[in-house]
Amino acid sequence: MDKALYAVVGNPISHSKSPRIHGLFAKQTGEDLEYIAIQAPIDDFSDVVRDFFERGGLGLNVTVPFKEEAWKLADRRTGRAGKAGAANTLYLDKDRQLTADNTDGAGLVADLVDNHGVSLSGARILVLGAGGAVRGVLGPLLQQKPASLTIANRTVAKAQGLVLLFAEDAGQAAVDACGFATPDTPFDVIINGTSASLQGDLPPLAPAVVGPGTVVYDMMYSLDATPFNQWALEQGAERVFDGLGMLVEQAAESFRVWRGLSPDTAPVIEELRTT
């Protein structure tokens, strides 16, 4: 019997940690599967997806630059994928309909709450950026019932659009939008959803947004402290985390969607950190 086939699709893709992560999940859970990386041509993503499922593939992870295209390509979308406007997980449902899911937000929340013990309930949260990465995590963040959630972005109108889009998900949380330079009081949690810091370009935030109890989370990851996290430490942040745990947790959620099993993420995160 052939192994169950899964893959990650992106362009470029050679750097992806997903095959290693899912290989570790499979070994841990005893699942007999193969997980490969596929580099799709920029202008031919849909054909790659169709070919993968036609030859018996069971599930795809999707990374840049195809997440929005994956969302549009799907016949159906899960609730959490609906407003995200992007999909990082594809599979065929029981009716063989191409279904889009987004596990990024679940991965972020799991890393913050379960792995790092950060309470989001009642917290004042500042989210930086208004692109696809942020749009994909707002719903799960709001489900944690923060006291407030502020979206800061270079283009304020784009952040305001997200406030309107997620208004019905806000519950009792005060959700607002502003430019990077506007906030001038400390937040409990700051989440950087921009990729700018990896190019050394920091959002022009007031140092006052970081207080002695502030937890800072950069959705990017690197071997050393990201430039944004380094900046936050210099401003006196209590704790800083990068996005490696989010990467593993979103993968674990995809694995659960596909296989019905929840792998133990802690040893996988530790192995990626140290080897």
C-alpha cells in the first residue's frame, strides 16, 4: 500500500521546514505518510494543485505567494478560513470538494497561550501590519476575548478595513486602527505581523508602547533575536518570542485536520531550535 501523500507548495520552497516538521509528526504518531515540497510556477499554481490531488494526494500546505490564490481556488472554506482571505491548508472533503482552511491563527494562539503561558483574555493587544499574515490571525485572537485589539499599519485605511471586516467577531473587545506612530501607551502583548524587521526596517513605533510587563511576539523567526524583538528588549519588554513555535503549531493543526491526531509539538520545536 502506498504511503499517504502530503506536500507543501510555494515559490521558493527549498527553505521550507514543513517536510521536516511533518516527518517528525509522522514518526511520533506512527502514521505512514510521505510529505514533500513542491515548487509551483508563479503562474501555474492551480494546475499544480489539481495534479497533486488527481494523483492521490490527500492534503496540501500552502505558503507564499499562493495563500490567497489557494483560498480563491477552493470549492469550500472552513469558518476560520472565510474571513482570513487566505488558506494555508487544502484537502478534499468527504464529497471530494477542494476545501480551504487557515491554521495560522490557531498556531499563533497555541504558541502564545499553551507554550509560553501568555494570557490573551482581557489583554490589551497591539498588532502590527494589515496584510494577509495579520488577517489570518485576527479571528483566533479575538476568540481569546482580549480587552482591546489595536491594528497599526503604515496605511491606516487598510487597517480600518480589517476593523470593519472583523467587527462582528470582536465581542466586548474594543477594536481600532491607527498608524504605526500613533500608540503611545504600553500594551500587554505586541504582535509583529510585518516582515519588515528581517530587512532591518522597523515600524516607527513610540518606545512607550513597550512597558515592563509587555510580551512581544514576532511572527517571523530566525536563529538569533529578530531585529524587532531586539528593539523590544532594548525598550524593556518583559519577554520576546519569535514565530518558530507558531510555524510548528500551525503545522500540527493541519496534521490534526488531515489525520485526526494531535502531535506533541514541544519536542519538535526543541529539535528545530537545536539542530
